[in-house]
Amino acid sequence: MSDHITLVGNVVGDPEERATRGGDPIAAFRLAVSERRFDRERGQWIDGHTNYYAVSVFGELGRNALESLHKGERVIVAGRPRLREWETDAKRGVSADVTADAIGHDLRWGVSTFRRSAKAGATGAAHPDEPAARETPNGAEAWNVPGDTPADPRASADGIPDAAGERGATPLVEVAADATPF
């Protein structure tokens, strides 16, 4: 069992592309996490100590991070921490590393747009925990939604059951074929 940590901070520099020994891409960047609190006596915000983390991102998440993250952006990183001891001729120390399992922009500070990454020849799920994609009548890829699968006998012709599970229900919300329903 490994530890998990969630960090909210700023990307220190644009992510760098590195590679594993097998040639798979890795995104690597530093994350600055600062404590900030409101001092009631002074009536102003005070910046506390800043911790720096070396973040490594592997696989498809790493490819997406290389394309999506930029210096100065506020992000949320969830992953597994590791303290690594290092030594040079002049000094020695400990560095805090994180292997990221998930990354996203902190929407408190701005707006982000999601775009599904294209995988050549992929017709199923991009991740084992993710629901499989299915083809819509117009050929576009859609995500499976609970109660909206062809195997669901309660589904109406338009894919949306009414409260009693009867066919031919009128949808409460109309969703465009290319929209991601979540």
C-alpha cells in the first residue's frame, strides 16, 4: 500500500519531455505549493513557506500534461509521494518527488476547456476504470451513460427512459450528439 497526496500549486516551468529506458514519454515539472493565510490583525493576506515538488507524469497522462500545462498555471496534482536523498560534492539534501496519478487545472483561478485526446485506432475505453465509448448513429464517439446503453431494456427508442422505465419517454434535457454528458 502506498501513500497518496493531493497538492494544489503553481507550475514553476513548462513541463519537460523525458523518456523511460523503454522510450515511453515522461512529463516532468516542478510544482510550488505555498501556504497563504489571512492575517486579521493586519487585514491582509500573508504568504507562508513554499514547498517545491518534482512531479513525474507517465504514459497518456504525461502526453496530455505536456500539451496542457504551462509555466505559472495553478493545478491540482494527486499522486504518490517519495522522499529522495541526494548528494553532490558540495552538499546533500532531500527532495520531495511525486508520481502523478491525476492532474487538472484549478478552476478557482481560471477557465479550462476539456478536449478528449485522440488515440489512433482506439474504439474502447482509454483507461480500464473508464466506461467504454460507443459509436453513435452519425459515427461520432460518445460515452456510455448509465441507463443509456442498447442492452438496457428500459431504454426508450431515443435512449432515455421515463421514471417508470417506459419506452418513448420525452427527454428532460436534450444533449447534442457531440457533447460529453457529465
